[in-house]
Amino acid sequence: MQQTYSLIINGEKVDGALGTFDVINPATENVVAACPQATPAQLNAAVDAAEAAFRNWQHTPDAELKQTLHRIADSIEKRADELASIIVQEQGKPMFLAQAEVGGAVAWTRYTAELDIPVEVLEDSPNKRIELHRKPLGVVGSITPWNWPLMIAVWHIMPALRTGNTVVAKPSGMTPFNTLLLAEIINAEVPAGVMNVITGERGIGSGMTSHEKIRKIVFTGSTPTGQTIMRGAACNLKRLTLELGGNDAGIVLPDADIDSIAEAIFQTAFLNMGQTCAALKRLYVHDSQYDALCEKLSAIASTQVVGNGMDEGVTFGPVQNHDQFNLVSELVEDARNNGARILCGGEPLPGNGYFYPPTIVADVSDGQRIVDEEQFGPVLPVIRYSDVDDAIARANACEVGLGGSVWSSDLEQARKVAMQLECGTAWINGHAEVLPHAPFGGCKMSGFGVEFGQEGLLEYTVPQTLNINR
Ligand code: NAD
């Protein structure tokens, strides 16, 4: 891994004018490398470059945009090992998961390359023709979190470029290096100024949000930051896609075959050590199967190999940062103090690194912090219910609405329950599964707008109606 990284402004590699800050490896607490700290003036320079590049880039023929994205995907593939290794060191996830993240980045880039931007004919009569076109917006600002840093950057950047926009990206200061390398890869395939990246936490994100020349912000992160961004975006009525926090409920119906679903429930709750926006974060289980399912989940948890993601055989990495690690510890302590049973895990591991083992918490209920708050970490509260309608009401009694799931052998019954969940995606016998062709987004305080598929692509465009009187 390189020891120094650069910003990319107008096609050039540039040092941060405020020096650097250290990025910490969560498995060792050692410094991974120094990250450039940009200034507001450098942000302005990046936006100016993106605005200037937009003048030509917006007219790039469709076929050329598609080829460009495929060339970027080729380059990501060529540097897959390097990217995966960076992700493990700065994010903490095990190598197999980092490799999957890089694979996902390639797949999403290729899928986005092949999407078409439609021109709809709304009327074609002897006197009149009306066409609906979709035009690029201009400079798009991407602000990303630390959990799936490369994948989410790709989700933001590729549809922006595919639709003829230019980009200024700002990754999380906790996991910046994968995105700095991604931007370098993209920069090699596009004209100067089309892809810019800046890093630094001191007001850079809010500077983007309130920047008069940025036309859209695509943001993935917490709900409070999303609210701040929305306020800042009012200055020039920026378009927004806000992919915010969730507290996804899963409901296990009385007829579910728990032998066949326990593994999937575990994996979707603890995906990326639970640090996944649409992970299963509250599990409602019918009284009749409660104890048996708790036991199975704990047995699966005990088979996890917790350790440094670079080490062979490790299946479970650390929590990404100290604050999140403290929050997880605090929520489990709060549950314990309020009479919950900790079936496995429940204590941080000694030694260096933010290691917290997979933890199953039983005998908890709504009204307790571990159920009501987004834990965003390796803990799953399991809540007992006896009436399905009551479980649905409790699943919905939550201000966020990202995902939800129903687990059952009766697909018709499961569909009826799933359709009542207040969330952007409802899964049946699954959870946390995102796909490039299935629009994904939240409702309520989980945000608005979707990513993926054609619906996601069109969020990077503005409609223009062409009304022709013959
Ligand atoms: P965060 O909101 O703290 O930070 C996200 C990004 O916003 C970072 O790059 C940060 O530097 C930047 N930022 C911070 N303050 C800002 C401001 N005032 N203006 C502009 N930018 C600012 O979130 P996090 O802790 O990095 O990520 C965890 C959260 O993200 C969880 O709540 C999780 O559910 C959510 N998330 C949601 C999705 C989704 O698709 N809905 C996906 C992943 C994560």
C-alpha cells in the first residue's frame, strides 16, 4: 500500500494544502497512511474544474460514455488485489468481503455502463410532437460513509458519469484511500476535471453541500448528517439523493422453517460486522419458535473467527472506528442493565483493535435502546411476539424505513405481511440483498430518492420537454 495519497483536482494529483491526517487501521489501531487534508479553496478549485469540464463532457456521445465505463471497470479489475487490500486495512472487513466489494464495484460499473437514457415520445400527431428528454445536471457532489466505501462511491460516481455529469467526490475521512485510488483509475479514462476527489473532514462536506455551483448531492450516511445536508442544499435548490440510516426489522412468522433460515438471518444481520445500512437490525420471532431460533443464531455466532481481516481464515473483523465500537458496547451494556439475556458475545475482546464479537441479545423489547436505536454493529436484538399484527405494528413504529423482511414457508402470507412494512425494500426470506437492477432507497427518515436500475440513473438527470408545433 502507498504511504501517501493525493487529491485529484482538474486531472492533477495535488497535496492537501492543510497537510495530512492519519487514518487508523481498526484491527491494529496503527496508522494506515497519511491522508491529504484539503482546504475550502481546494474544494472551490475542484468544483470549478468540474464545472469547466462539464461544458464538453455533457455532449459526449452515449456509446463513448458506455465504453468509458467499461474501460474503468477493466482498470478496477486489474487493480482488484490492491483495492481489496486497502479496504481491509482502512475499513477492517475480512479479505473475502473486501474482494466481494471490489467485485461488486466492477459489476455495478458494467451494469451502469449498459443502461440507456430514454427519450419518451408523449405525442406524435399531425400538428404536434412532444418528446421528454433527460439532460445531465452539471457538477454532482458525492459524499460517502465508511462501511462499504468503494462500493458506495461506485454507486454514486458511475451513474453520474454515465449521464454526462462531472463529479467532485468526498469519501469518509476514516476510509478515504480506496476512493482516492478509484478516482485515480477513473481520472486516467476521462478528460481533466471530469472526476475530482478531495478529502478532509474540516468543513469540506458542508462546503460541498452549500456550494452554489454543485447541482446535486448524492449522500450516503447518517440521518442527522442528511438533515444538515438538506438544509445546506436549500441555497441553490440542489437535487438530493439521501440514503440514510435504517433500523430494519425482520419478522419470523410462526410457520417459518427455522432450520433453513437461521444461517441467512445471521448473515444478513451481521453482514460487514453489522455495519450495513440495510442489515437486519431487529428480529421479531414468534413465541413458539423464539428459544429455538435464539439458540441456533448463537450457535452460528460461536463459529465465527474474529480477527484481523488480513489473516487467513478470519470471517469476522473489527468494528470500523472507536466511536462506533463505544456505541455498540454502550447499547449492549444498557440492554444487560435492563434485564436482557446476552446469549453470546457481549464484551469487547481484549488487546488492540476495535474487536467486538457477534452478540445475540434475547429478552429485549421495544422501548429499549438496543431495539429503538440503530446499533450499526455486531449485535442483534431478538424480540418475542405472539400476534403477527402486533409484530407488524412494532416493526413500523420507528421513524426510519430503509428495509424490512418477513421469513416464512407460506409465500402468500409472507407477501401480505411484507406489503404492510413501511420501508423502501421488503424482502421475503432474505434481507440486505441489493442488486444493480432493483431500485433501492428509504422512506420516512431513511431518506428519499433511489439508486440502481433506470430509476436510479434518471436521478442524475433533469427532464426537458421538447414541444414541437409542426
Ligand atoms: P456520517 O453521516 O457520519 O458521515 C457520512 C459522510 O458525511 C462522511 O463522508 C462525513 O465526512 C460526511 N459529513 C459529516 N458531516 C457532514 C456535513 N455536515 N455535511 C456534509 N457531509 C458531512 O455517517 P457514517 O457514520 O459515515 O455512516 C454510518 C451511517 O450511514 C449509518 O447511519 C448507516 O445506516 C448509514 N448508511 C446508509 C446507507 C443507505 O444506503 N441508506 C448506506 C450506508 C450507510
